[in-house]
Amino acid sequence: MASPKQGDSVLRAGPLEVRFEEKTVLADDRPLMLTVREFQILTALVARAERIVSREDLYGAVWKQKMREHDRSVDVYVSKVRTKLEDALPHWSYIQTHIGFGYCFSPRPAAD
């Protein structure tokens, strides 16, 4: 899957569709209910698809400030987004954790 280009308004990854301009996400053509912060986390990862994004970089992209020491906000929100994606699309895996490095949006069918 290629990273979305500047100006792209929709990204499709398997049965997931992220509509940037509309600020909506569809899973199998059904709306996926995300909070504003969850949507921001997802789109920050999608914009850097197939690349590991550090917690600090995600925090800066979403909260627009430097991450405080011991802040676990990124981990909490990534977990919430991952859970919602897995609940809606159980046969797909979208966000991978790279321990000590960060997170990566790398969509693929889940291993059975």
C-alpha cells in the first residue's frame, strides 16, 4: 500500500476507508465511530504508512507540542484505535507496535 499523497482525500486499505476531508472512517462501508483524538492518531499514522512513527512524533503531530516525560497518551489512543479497528474488521491488522521504536500503519489480512 502506498502512502497517501498530499491532497489525497480518501485512503483505502482493504475494507478500511479513511476520508480525510469528511473526517470519517468506514469499515466494510459502515461508519467507524472515532473520537476527534482517535481520528487524529489514525490519520497521523496513515499519513506515514509503512513507516515506524515514534511516540514523540505522533504526540507532536496530534497534540502540537512536545511530549512530556512519562506521558502515555499516545499509547492509550493507539490502543483505542487498534481495538476499534479490530472489532470492526477482525480479519485485518492495521497498526503494528515496534517495541522501543513506535507504531506503524501497515494494513494486512490478519493471520488465522
